Amino acid sequence: MAAMGRIAVLLNQKGGVGKTTVTLGLASAAAQAGHRVLVVDLDPQGSSTWVLGHDPANEQPSTADLLGPDRQPIGIVMSHWGLEVDLVPSAPSLQDHEAGRPNACGELCATSPRTMTRC
């Protein structure tokens, strides 16, 4: 059986504390050490998505789709950092999930127990 990988999660509701910087630094270091890395961008600003070579406004599917009521499969894209770093991109529509605003279907995102919100 193959060895299990390690998972590192960086979360903080406060902005400007370095979550993106630390995440991308760890991803870079792991990739340079020869490890495969998956960056999941849950920030509506999409800074990690942008730095890894993709435009958050144009990415579909994104983490917003993963958290939506239809729970679409995630779309993993290859980053521009090389074969070791993959990305689940962000999208500006994540802002609706954070605010608990109605989504396109008219349902409130905050009503789903699997949806991450900041209400």
C-alpha cells in the first residue's frame, strides 16, 4: 500500500495574516523536495489561484462550485509552477458563500451543513 501524504490546512478569518504567503511558501518548498502538492484556494480574492497562473474570474469549476448546493465535482488544474503543484481554483462567487447570500438557485448557502460560511 502506498504511503499516505500529509495534509496542511491554513485557516484564519482575519485578513492580512499571511495565509496565502505561507501556503504558497509551503507548496513551493514541498515541490522542490519532490512532493506532489494540491493547493485548494478558498479565498474569494483568489490570490493563490492568480499566483499559480490562473485567473479566478475565468476558472470553472472552482471551489465555489464544490461548496454550492449542486456540489459539482472539483476541477483540479495544473499550476504554472510545474508538474508537482496542482490547484483547485477560487472564484469571486465564494464571497456569496461567506456572506450567506442567496446563490443562483435562490437557496441560502448557509442552510447547508457542508457549506463553509462566515455568518
